[in-house]
Amino acid sequence: MDTTKWKSVLLPRDCYEEVVVIARVEGRTISGQLRYILEGWKQENLSDRDQEYIAEQVDSFKKENGVDLTSKSFSI
């Protein structure tokens, strides 16, 4: 797996099974469905200012460290 493009995430089995079924129904891959869910959640729950802040922080981290962001490498 190309870790510069893809990362693995752990989901509880019941969540995974639902994501798989929803992805099939909507004609997406599992990763495509997770991206769709994340984008929808951000639009519903984050202000434009929050979304800009997140994008700036991710960009800043990548520039400073030259590596992908992980939950272990970043704290607020």
C-alpha cells in the first residue's frame, strides 16, 4: 500500500459492515464512502472558519514536517 496516498483506519465491525453496505448501495468504494461521510459531516457541523482552520493546520503540519499527519504526531 502506498502510505503517501492511503492510510488504514480501524472501525468497529458493526460500523464497517454498515459502511460497506451503504457504499455498495450508493455505488462507491469504501474509501469513497468514508470521504463522502466526512465531507457531509464537516458541512453540517463545522463553520467556514473551523474548516479553514483545519485546512491551514493540516497544510502547516505537512510543510513543517515533510510527513503525513497522524493522530500521534499532532496535538492542539
